[in-house]
Amino acid sequence: MKLTHNRAVLLMVAVTLMWSTAGVVTRHLEQARSFEVTFWRSFFTVLSLLVILPLFQGRDVFHRMRSGGRALWISGLCWCGMFTFFMLALTLTSVANVLITMALGPLFTALAARLFIGHRIAARTWIAIVVAGCGIAYMYGSQLAQGMSLTGTLVALFIPISGAANWTVTQHAHAQGKDIDLIPAVLIGAVLSSLLTLPLALPFQASGHDLVLLAGLGLVQLAIPCTLAVVCTKALKAPEVALLGSLEVIFGILLAWVGANEVPGPNVFAGGTLVFGALAFNEMLGWRGRP
């Protein structure tokens, strides 16, 4: 799938909307908790990708994974980290707290891309990152003042770290001119996450209702959008992908508010305005600067 820059931006917005459904869906689970939630979501992601990948890339996609190289497996390990830490964090603290912490991703990604692959970042993107970071810091500081769970925060902190490493590895592979298909890395990440959390998920307690919701998360919230996100990295730079991914913070908080009655405070609205403003500023200048 080849995308223009503008279409890749729109697709990433749709991806973040799908990602943002995890929080509200998790709040409607009846019996599944902690590691079991993580296991079932990753397990259903594996099942979904085993169908999606052959349909879109042919049956030899699994054979090509053997020659994917180090980048493929490093990316898969990063996806595993994001999958696992995200769901664990949601069971330990509020949706807003997890998403606010995740939004540090653009800062980590920009630094990683600059330090490890020498990526030059446009001035407009740096400005947008700083403004978005201020919005996130404001929300984050207010949450700390209200007694936010330290454990949930520490777990959630590994999500943007894993994400920064993933986008940087993906961008580096494309920059090297290597025809490495990193989309199967999503499958590798889901398999690793399932294997890691299975022993800790026993004995299973999820109800039929829970399994239906978690199956939906595996397909719509992980398998489809994560695959599309990797496609977007072919048209977008790593910091730009992470910056657009910050929309998940806003979407996720709004969905949790409407669908699970987790009412965000005024600090969330103020910080969210800065994040949206930064994204709009960055993309508007980017579009004006391209023919």
C-alpha cells in the first residue's frame, strides 16, 4: 500500500481513533482482570493477524518473516512491550492517566531518532513537540497533585519508551533502503505478549461477555490499526507518526468520559487544547510547504 503524505496523515488519525477504544471497552469488562485482560487481547490479535496477513500479503508472508532480519524482531519486541504495558496500566490507574503518560511518545521518539539515526527534525515539528509536551506536562502534573497511582504511572511510562524505539527502528529500516516488511512485526509482538502473560493469567475468569469485548479489541483496536500504522511510517517521519499518535490521548479520554463516565478535569481540557493546537500547527505548515 503506497500513500501520499496527506493520506497517511488522515489514515494515522483513523488509527488513533481505533487505538483509543481500549480504555472505554476495558471499563465494561465483568470478570477479566490484569494479566488475563492482556493475554486475551493479545491472543485475539494473533488470531486476527493470522487471517489478515495472508489475505493482504499472500500465504508466503510467514515464509518471508524468516528473512526479515534483526529489525523485524526488534520491532516485534517493541510491539510486545506496548501491548503488554498498555493493558496492565489500564488495570492499575485511570484511562486519562495512562493516555497522558503515553503522550510523551513524540518527545522520546524525536530524541531517539536524533540520537540513534541522526534524523534531522524540521523546526515546525520541534515547536509542535514542545507545545504538545507542555500540554501533556500540565495534565500530568495536575494528575500527580490529585494522588495518581505511582505503580500505574511507572508501568505506563514503558509504553512511550517502547513506541519510540519501534518507530525509530521502522524509520531506520526504510532509510537504509532495505525492503523489509515490518508489518508482520505486529504479529510477532502479539505472540510474544500472549506467551509472556499466559502463565500470569491463569486461572482464567473471563466471562463470555468479556471474551467478546476482548476479541473486538484484538481485531479493531490492535490488529487493524497497528498494521495500518506501520504502513503510514513509509510516508511519515518517525516524530510525525508519534505526534499524530498523541491524538489517542484526546480521543481515549473523551470516549472514557462518554462511555464509562470517567469525567476528565479542567486540566485535561486545557492540556488537550495545547496538544490539538500543536498538531494542527505542525500539519498546516507541512501542507503549505509541499506542492
